Amino acid sequence: MSQIENRLTELGVRLPTPAAPVANYVPFVRSGNLLFISGQLPFGADGAMDAASVGKLGGKISPEQGQAAARLCAINVLAQAQAALGSLEKIVRCVRLTGFVAVEAGFLPIPGVVNGASDFMVAVLGDKGRHARSAVGVAQLPLDAAVEIEATFEVS
């Protein structure tokens, strides 16, 4: 078992089947040594939207639920990377994460919500998981998701 697979097992995470695109795009693109993962939503292991991750932060979704949704998104990001690369061991570094958080007006702790994804990347990838990041509040996300995460990886 690889080091990354061991970390996932220790965290109690099994990567799901990667989600199919919900519109006219591809789930990932590799260009040279960069892998771009399209925005991933908080789908659970069963492939359905996590019910606790539907809605807006500052409304019916708490910051803690938002962090959990961001973590689910990050799990789905890694599932797409696994599909693209065949092995997560080919990840040299998580270069960048962008987190989109559906918010009610006045909700400010957006970066804390996206920490759910950032913390997960570091937990799984170690220092290779430390990344540049943007955390953006938006009015609405696809399928009424609370969070969406996209990623760029350097790969071998």
C-alpha cells in the first residue's frame, strides 16, 4: 500500500467513484506536469449530494457543516486525481486550491470553511499538500451545494 493510501486509511477515507460532469466540461485536464481538477461538489461515498451540504453558509448551513462539505469536496478532488493519474503517488505537490462557498449576505468566515479542504490535503499529502489558495463567497453553486473546490497539482 502506498504512503498516501495509508494516510487515507488512517483517516477512515475511501475514495469514491469520481463524479461525472454535470455540464459540458471534463473532470480533469493534464497539461505537461500540471493536473487541473474541475470544481468538485460535496458528494458522499454513495455518489449523492450530502444532504448536510446543501444550502448556504450563514443560513441553514453552519461553519462546521461547511468545513465538512469542503472536506468532502477535497475527497472528490483526490478521486478525480486518482482517475487521471492511476496513482496518487504521482502527485508532486498540491499547487493551488480554490474554494467557492455559497453564502448569505454578511457571512464572513469563508476562509475557515475552505480550511476543511486545505486541512484534508495536508493530512493526506503532508508537506506536498501545502498550497496557494483562494476562498471566494458566491451567491449560488451548482445543485445548491454549499461548497465547491477545484485544484491544481504538479504531477510526475
